[in-house]
Amino acid sequence: MDLSVSMQKTLETLIKGISEHRIYSSTDTTFAVMDAIVECFKEAEDLREAAHSVLMLVESIANSRPTSVMSLHVARRLVEKAEALARARTPKESVAEKLAMEAAALKKEIENSVTIAAALGAKRVRDGSTIMTCSYSKSVMALFNRLKSEGKRVRVFVAESRPGGEGVVTAQELSDKGFETELIVDSAARFFMKDTNIVVVGAEAIAANGAVINKVGTSLIALAAYEARVRTFVIATTHKFSTETVFGELVKLPVVEGTALLPGLEQMKNVVAKCPLFDVTPPRYIDAIVTEKGVVAPEAVLLLVREIYGWPAASGDAVASAKRLVEVVSGGGPA
């Protein structure tokens, strides 16, 4: 089904921003996806166009940024809500309104979870500590906001986090908050680890075995910390737990080819440039994962998944849900 020109353009802009990692935080990505799904139902001429728009969006995210587990989890919840409303013969305008309310509730849920996790994480940081971090994470920034409110003075090493360099944004924001901040090149993480008391990073996704998927370079920082006997904490809400990995599925790690994310190298010829955006940190290099449910060892993630999602863990495919929505609004789905 052909989408309207304006809808097509809106979705393509968002998808490009997500796939090229222009939206740094996975939480911001999730909120943008929720807003886009609601917008699809607001702007579409009918439920069929809205459903096809959502399918295009979800498929693109699953293909270009499959690590964004929270985005896919939340998208599935909204799509399943839309499907239930469509089955009840709810008018498009009412579907859009109810989805907007559902999205607002989900945002509040996530924001509250981030606040709780940040508060728990702040308890692990002593006044006068030197922290090393990387990339850009809403949860990590919430932790620093909490440290500031508690009056804790800390020094921060921030890895620049190429490709993309979002660590530069993190460093500037931390400096603006009044923290003593030093931006370091990624390859210098081991060099500065001797002056570090604790490593705190965010997460894009967390596998059932406690492995953490985050911006590429995170695993090297965790490895250097492990070698130096510096504790590494991950701040992440349970919305980022990948239930699919319980069944042995792997989280695909996207690799961008070309020099687009490597400023200054655009003129290179006959050289292949590859930029992995994420890597996997093994659970043995992580001391604890701080969530809104508490502070857990990586080995305990599976137990937490069982507590939250039941057993066997409830798993849902956002793309499959979006396809089912298209069938329902097209009259071909099961009654």
C-alpha cells in the first residue's frame, strides 16, 4: 500500500536518524518511536494506512537498529493495543487518542524506572570518586543528576565514543552540571583506568545471561576495569531485557560501512571503512546491573526476567504484531 507523501517523508526522516545513530540515547529513541506510532494513526486517512505505516516503521527499526530492545518492546505493546481497538471496531480518531494516552503512560513508566535506578546507582558512588563512562545514556545522566542533588563531588573521565562521538555531548553536559570532566580518546581508557574508582555505563540491551550490549568500546572499558580491579556498574531499566535471548536467539549488532561516521576520512579511496555501533560485554566483566527492581548480579538477570515476564518468559515479536495489525484492519485477520 502506498503511503501519503508527508507520512512517507516523516517516517524516512525518523528511520534515518535511528539507523545512523543520530539519536544517541536508547530512551530517546524509544520515545521517538512511540510518538511516531501515535502520529501514524493521527495523520493517516484510515486504519489501513496507519497500520501499513507502523509496519514500515517497526520493520525498519528491527532491521537497522535491532539492538534497541526497549523500542521494539514498547512498539509491540502499542501495536497490540491498536490491534485490540481495531478488533473492537474503534474509529481511527479514537484509536489515535487512546494510543496517545497509552504512550504517555509508558513514557511515565520508563521515566520513573530510570529515576529509581539512578537513585540506587548513586548509593554505589562515594563522594570524591573518579568515574569513567562512555557514550550517551539517559540513565547515566540521571545518575549524575542524583549525585549532584546529593552534593557528591566526583571527577569524570568520558570516552569520546567513536564512531559518532556522543561522548563529547556527554562530557559537555556533565561539565555544565558542574562536574570536573575530562574527555579522553577511546584508546586511552586503559591508560586512565589507574586513576578511576568506578566505571558506570548504560545499556542498549541486556541478554538473559547478563551480557550487556552497548556502544562499541564499552567491552574494552569493562575489560580494562576488570584487569585493574575497578568495579563496573550498568545502569538500565528492565525494559531493556531481551526476552528473546532466553530462547537462544542472539541480538544482531549492526555494522555501518563507509566513512559517514568517521569525519575527516571522506576523501579516502579504495579503503573499506566499517563502523560497528555496538559490542557485547561478557557478564564476567560486570559487577552489577542497577535496575528499578534493584541491584542484581549479571548471573541473576534470568531470574529477574522470570519474575517480570513469567516462565517460560513471554516473548513478543514487534514485526509479527505489526503484520497481524495490518491483517486485522484489512479484514484478513482472525476474528
